[in-house]
Amino acid sequence: MTAPEEPVVVVPLTTPELVRSLHREVLAPSFPPAELVDVGELLDDHATGRLRSLGVVEDGRVVAGVVGEWFPDARVLLVLYLAIAPGRRGGGVGGRLVAAALADWRALDPLLVVGEVEHPAHHAGSEAHGDPVARLRFYARLGARVLALPYFQPGDGPGGERVPALLLVSFPLGPGTPDDVPAAPLRAFLAENLRASEGTLADDAATHRLLDAASGDRVALVDPADPAALATVPVGLLSPDETSAPVA
């Protein structure tokens, strides 16, 4: 008779040692350089309270973690990173991380909790960085819905490389599955995120398209498990007359 598996325990990552372990063991192997924050910046933003992280710790090493970035003026929390160390993926750890994080972050009374996901039609999967299709399915199982926005990941610093064709998803904060979310806090977050990341709010077509999509009263939510609905979501950093072939 096999012994039962020990339950996964998710704890706040509150010391510099644990934050460094999170970066070294989990984030660096899981994200390409353009999407990865420097460890020094990660430590500084935890010290100021802008970032809040939870994780699974084994023998003093972080083997799975979730990082949230708080935007107090917009009252929006961005799931900056959610990852599990290579060789440790599976077993429902990701779902437990998100559930624990949402419970912790509710103390901030956010209006929205959002996260970034690579668009599976425009980003190929890899053994090192995971499969965008599987990741989107994972978020769909958690009840997340895709915001109808031409989203892209802002560059890291002035002139930093932006990551095109990302999806911004909204996590449920209560029971039920809404069809849309209020636009005002979302637009405030988008502008604040661009300023915080790039140093300014750029005057370019991609930025205008993104902010204009959140200029009404509400922003629609799309079921990521519905391919036809997902195809209606505009793609960030692609001009209206530009085409992009799906990845192989």
C-alpha cells in the first residue's frame, strides 16, 4: 500500500532568500529573457510591497510560485508570474497556487485580478517555456476569461522590447461567470502598467489601440475554450491590415 501524498502547502514568500530562490529555481527556467524581470528589481519591488508572492517551499527552495503586482490607484492586481520548477509540473500545484493567491489578495479589495498569457495562435510552445495552448486551458479551468483587448506586454524600461500577441485574462473574484468587466479600472491599470514599465505613456498606434479598447463603460470577456470566440479578440502590436500566420 502506497503512502498518501503530502498536501501541497502554499506560503507567502517574505524573505529575500526565498525571493532569490523563486527567481533562480522557478522564474529563470520558465520564462524567456524578454519576459523576465531582473532579480534585483524583483527584490526591490517586494521590499516596497508592490509585489506579493506565494509559493511552495521544499528544503528551503522554492519549487513553485505566483507573483502578483499591485496597482493601488487602479485597484487592479496583475498576476505577473505563475510557474512551477521544471520536473515538478503537474499534480494540481498550479491550481492550488492560484486559489491561495486569490484568497490572499482579496485583502487588498481589488476590482480586478488579471494575468498575461501568450496567444496560442502566435506563440509556439517549447519544453523550456511551456505550451501556450495548455496554459490557456489551465486558466479556463480556473474560470478565467479573456479580455477583448489588443494586449501586449510592455517593454522593460524606456525603449525596452515589447512582447506582442499576448492575451490579458480576468480571474473570477466571486461566484458566477460575468460577460464583461468595468472599463474604468482596467484602462487605469493599462496606462499605469505602461508608465511603470516603460517610463512613459508612449504616443504610438499600439498604445492607442489598447487604451481605446477600454474607453467605453465595459469590456467584454471571452471564453478561452471557445476557438471561434477567441478568434474575435484583437491582437496587440499587429496593425489592422497586418497579417500573422499561426505558428506551426
